[in-house]
Amino acid sequence: MLNYELNRVEGILILKPAGPLESTDFERLVREVDPYICEKGKLKGLMIYVRSFPGWGNFAAFLSHMKFVKNHHQNVRKIAAVTGSGFLAIMPQVANHFIRAEVRHLDYEDKDAALRWLKADE
């Protein structure tokens, strides 16, 4: 399950995985995010906030996740992986080869620092 909140004023999307991710999670997310991107042009930032990555419910969910990344990475300026998960901690090194957004890893306890970084106009 993927919980999320979209701060429309700041242009920041916070993703909070709360269990194995499902295809329907990304369908819901697209319905929320795409109209915002159409209106504003892009997200200023995206935060993945989770202590440990819960994985995917099945292979279809993994494919839905990859499709979401493929279709949206050009519309996000910065991504903060705020986690204690070893899997997500290596995400910046891997993601920088495939996506345009600037990606950083911060420890799970550093959510406020991550928000400040996402909001900054660097």
C-alpha cells in the first residue's frame, strides 16, 4: 500500500509506502499527480519516506512502479529518499544513471532536512 500527500502550494509529493506496493497504488497516484503536472508543469520535489522498503505485492506492481517512474521522472526536479532502508539508500547512485532529477539519500530521522532541500531553489 502506498500512502501519499501532495502539497500543491510547495509542489512536493511525499510517498509513504505502508506495505507491499500494488498496481492500484500507482493508478491512484497517477490520477492525483498528472492533473497537477498538467497545470504546473512539474513537481518541485518528491520524497520517499519509509523506514524500510516493503517491496511489491507481485511482478505486475513492480512493472506499474517502473512505468510510473518512466512516465514521470522528467517532471520532477529533486527526489529525496528518506529512509533507513539499505535498498533505498543506494537509490541515488542507481537512479542518477536513468533519471533527470537530482536524487539524494537522507536518514529516516532527517525528514525536515529533506523537506528544506526539496524546497530550496538550488
